[in-house]
Amino acid sequence: MIPERYDAIVVGSGQGGTPLCRALAEAGMRTALVERVHVGGTCINEGCTPTKTMVASARVAYLARRGADYGVQTGSVSVDLKRVRERKRAIVDKFRNGGQARLEKTENLDLIFGTASFTGTKTLMVRVKDGERLLSAERIFINAGTRAAVPPLEGLNSVPFLDNASIMELESVPEHLVILGGGYIGLEFGQMFRRFGSRVTIVHRGEQLLAREDADVAEEVAKILREDGVEVLLSVKTERVSCAGERIRVEVRDGSQGRTIEGSHLLVAIGRTPNSDTLN
């Protein structure tokens, strides 16, 4: 197969790849942008944009329930998660489609949807919908992004656990959401779903939430979550998970004490794994 030659190839249309490929093309370089699924990367499709949209809905629910504190009587408050999801999807589509349209109008730039892998130091094979394309360039930029990390936890493959993307596609508010991980992702969804009306338990193996933050900052964050009604468990190791009928059992250990937490849903939010491992 004779390779299609470019001056530059960018793999991944995230927050780095999209402006980079446009800058290269506008500088006169024939450029290819290879994107596996959606233009915009994690931020627009599964990260910043959709989560902040849902956080805004959760805040409205939170304020509505506190209406009486401000002298405003609102009555019973319920959350239609399907409608929250519909609003989230509409905003994501608007951002994504706008970004894609701008890329498609950029001269010297080819937007290629497919999965890329290296076949040499300067060549990429791209699996596209109707076959394969071989691309080559002197300059290849990797902006492949990340995906949710899955820990080697006993029983995890046998339970229907959620990650940062699938939890935003739920149709109803979980009765009891158990979250593994006390980083930014776990805390954001923890507070969000607590405000939607879920009982929430966060299980974190570290001594403090947000391991990279100062201890006093992490302590204040934990205080805020607990004031919201979130159960925060620190220095707790998760040993195994299993199904108990339609519920999920999470067995943890706090020092020498064992405990079983039973929830309706399980979110695994222990970190991210680079997608560069798929590039061969």
C-alpha cells in the first residue's frame, strides 16, 4: 500500500490536537487529523463540558431544596435524570459539531475518522469505516488522551460498574451510589449525585482526599461533602466486589476491621490510563 503523504499528522482531536492541527494547516502545512470517535476529545465529550452541565443541574436541585432557608417555598423537589441527560447531550452536540465544522472548513487539513497505529517511525495505519489508510509524515503529534483506569480488583469484571462516561448516561437517580476513588472525578460525581438525591459513599484508600492538594484544602473539601450528606471513608482498602441480587456489595478493610457496603450502583474513579498504549 502506497502511503498518503502529509507534512504533519495529529492523532487525537482533544484540547491540544485541535488547535495544533489548525495552526499547522494555516501555516501552509498539509495536515491530517486522525480522530477515533468524536471531535473535541475527553473535555468536550466526556469531561469538562458534560460534567459541568450536569453539575449546574445538581446545583439547581440543591438550591431548590434549600429554598425555605431563603424564604422561598418550593414544595417537593424531584430530579428527572433523563431530562438532565437530554440537556447535557444537546450542549455537547452543539460544542462538538461546531468544532468539527471549523475543522472541515480549514484549508490544508483533512479530518479522518478512524483508529491509528504506528507501522513505522513516520507511518500510521488508520482503520476507517470502509477499510484502511496508510499515512506518512515527517512530523507526527500524539494527542491520544486518556480513558478511565480499571483496577485489578477481585470481582470487578462480574459487576456492572460505571465509569466517568457511563454514569452520565443513567436514566434515573441511583438509590445508593458507591464511589471508589477520592480524586477530582469521584468527588465531582459524588457531590453531584448527592444533590440529585442519591445516598453517596466515597471509598478512598489514602489518608486524605485529593492526594496532590495540601492537607488543609483536602480537609475542607471533605468537610463540605460531609455537610452535603456524603459519607467519606478515608484510609480504607477495597478488597473485592460482588453482586447481591440487583445490588452491588463492596467489601472494604479499615485497618483490622472489615466492612461490607451494599449499594445500587458502583462508580470506579481511581484515575486515568493513557490511550497511547493503543498506538503500537
